[in-house]
Amino acid sequence: MSHSVKHEKPNFEFEIMVRQQQMWPVAGIDEVGRGALAGSVVVAAIILDPNNIPPGINDSKKIPQKKREYLYEKIINSAIVSIASAGNRYIDQHNIHKATLDTMYRAINNLKIAPRSVLIDGRSIPENLPCQAFAIIKGDSSSLSIAAASIVAKVTRDRLMKMAHKKYPDYGFDSHVGYPTIKHRQAIKEKGPSRIHRMSFRPLKDLFS
């Protein structure tokens, strides 16, 4: 089931709706890294405590880095959190769409409390989930649970890419975290791919296949 909504800031309306339909607890799901040329795709699944929601949660893309880091700690310490990832080799083997859905499935199933429903950012829902699922277009701007998941996934992936920068310093992973900036594309052309680049993605596929 897919929904499209417009809100200035995320709220708890979807969560309240599913609670009224006896589909509680509800988890918010979001991914980060789908469009990157290198590194993993990371998914977070979050069950917020409705009585202890950290103030300031928003779509991770709309929050400065320092505030994301602060909110990450608040969310980790107040919510039920599961994080899963799929590396570049899995992405190349299966394609990014399947890798993302598979990672969502694992993140949901690894929650220490099983949700009765999940709110997923975007249009696609993993198959064979053990609960009701709702796909919400731009969900990270409308659902607090999804927005919280976007923060946790973003901070987690950024940290992974900064670690990767120490191993592969020629690509600038500490600044663009694997996304296709001009600097990143130029480094790929000059240095060739690293071991964490996605060889099934353009321009890597065009340059090195």
C-alpha cells in the first residue's frame, strides 16, 4: 500500500493511524546510499517510544551534520533500533533495488521487538514481510519514525565511509561519502576503482567493463 503526503515537518499521524487499527508497534524504515558509486547501502528500522520522542527529528537531508550526530545518539538511546547493510559486491551481484529491499527485510526482522506494521520511505516494499507494510512517498518528511530511521542510517553510513577514506584516501570519501561528485568521478578516472566501488554502476561500468 502506497501513500503520498505533504508536510512541512514529520509528525506522528501515520503512527497514530496504525495504532488505532491495532497494528502496534510500528517501525519506520529508511535507506541511505542507494545512489552512491561506492560503499554499502544502509537501512535503519526504528520503533520510537511515543512517550519519549527526541525533539528536532526531521529528514536527515535537512539537518546539519552536528545535529544529526546529536539526534543519532538520542534516538539510539530512546528507541528500538536495527541497522543492516549490503556491500558493493552484493549490490553488483543482485542490483541496487533488490539489495535495498533485502536489507530492509533484514533490518525489520532483526528488531528485538517484532513490529506489527512498518512504514517504509519510498514506493517499494520487501516481499514476505511478517507484518503489514505501508510505502510512503517522501516518508522521511512526513513520518517521525521514518525520519528517525533516515538519521540513524545516514550517520551510520557516513561513519563507514569516513573509515573507508582512511583505507582509500585518493577518492575523497570523507567529503562526498561515495556519491558521484565531479571530484569523485575524476578520481575514479585517474586512479581506477577501489575495492568498495560498485562496478555495475555508471560510469564505472562504462569505464572498466
